[in-house]
Amino acid sequence: MLNARQKTAIFASVILMLMLLPVSAFAQNYWMSPGEDNSVSLEFHKVKFAGDLELGFRNSVVFLSGNFGSSEKFRILVEVPVSIYDPKPSPFDESETLLGNPFIGFEYRKPSDDGSKSLIGRLGIRPPLASDEKFDATVMGLITTFNRFEAFIPDLFTVSAGGGYHQISENGTKSAFDFDASLMIPTENGDAELFVNYNLALWVPSGDLNFGIGFAGRLIATEGDLDFGERTVHQLGLSGNYNSGSFKPGIHFRIPLDDDIADIVDLTYGVDFTFMLN
């Protein structure tokens, strides 16, 4: 089990989500088009609560990530997470900005002869660099992107491994199935916990526009006294982007599918920007 401070951070988020307010390794984010090699992406995420709670405009979670091809089959993956807590109304100095646990890893792809299909393997780590002195920003990071909450937990080292299958049809439609397992190891006291992430995504082109739909879940595998419903959290994603060549701006919406969470959180939403490097 995680230690007391880490449990406090994780379960404070769960309590807020379920009662009050309401994957990752580097699993392919189902709200972003798969197969973007040699690229840099910037994601902005915000949460809309079902109740009357309002936060400041700056309240958000940001991910800066890169996918760099070191060869035809190997790619280096990096990600830097940031959580910004901005209460409303409040003086500016009450806000918090948290630099989370970054991700670094690599990806191996085995394409088919015609390049329309790919088997993918990934391996990576998140070193424990997040501060333990910014609790509000930590909690907002967990609530907003619960499929990547390990990016914001202090004193937590994460090792992740996974893979996927991507396919592109003749008309440009992209489909993807991705999964990964994240072993979260406390650097202070406590035992490791294992989470499994999985998602399905479908992208359909229409001229320079692409429209996507995805389904994603996260399961805790190391708590034997929980049933499947208690072990898992699921969400539906709707996305779109505009392909201008080397630059792809997009929007994404994620809708919680668990009743007790959906009663509190309407959705999370945001924009993303991908810059192709070649």
C-alpha cells in the first residue's frame, strides 16, 4: 500500500470526485491522432464541475510532450506535466503551480510490409520530482487527468510498460488499441501499487479535418478486496483536429462514464497543438 501522505493525495482526489466536487505510461492518448512521429505536442485540460463550484480561468493541467524518431522503428518519448490551481475569487498569490513527475521512455514499432498496420511496444519511467508542498495543485492534477494521476503524486517513482496495435485504412481512417501497466513505487514508506490502462480510438478524416471517438479505462490490479466496478474508472472521448501540414490544432472532450463521478463532473475539455518536426 502507498504511505499515508500519498494515500491522502490520491484519496482526497477520489473523495472530492465522488462526494464533494466529484493512462500512464505514455499510452496513446485517444483524444489525439495516433502515429504522429517526430513531433511536439502541447495539451491543455480543464474540468467542468456539475455543481456551482467555479475556479479561476488559469486553473488547468498542461502536458508538453515529444515523440522523436531515433530510427525507423525506435522512438524516444518525453512528457512534462504541469498543474495550475487557481481558486476564484482569490488574490493571485493564493494560486499554485506544480511541476509534476516527467516521463521519459522509448517506443518500438513493427510495421507491416505496406505500413498500414503497426505493433507497438513501450517502456518508460516517471522519476519522483513533484513537490509535496503544493497540495491543491496536486489534487487538481488528479481530478482533471485521473488516467495520468501518477504525474502529480509526490514521492512516487513509476515504471510503466505496454503496447498497442494501430491501423490505417485506405481512406485514411485510423484505429488504435493501446494498453499499459504502471507500477507505482513509493520512495518513502509503503508498498507498490499496479494500475492497468487501456483505450480504444477511431479517427475518421474529412478533408483537412479529423474527427475522433475514444473509450478509455484505468484499473487498479493490486487491491484484491474490490469488485470490478470499484477497481475501474472509465471515460468517453470526443475529439477533432485540423491538419494544416506541419501544424495540427485540436479540441477534445472527455465524459466520465461512472455514475457517481458523472453526478459531480460534467466533463473535462481542452485544446491540443501538435507541431511536426519533419
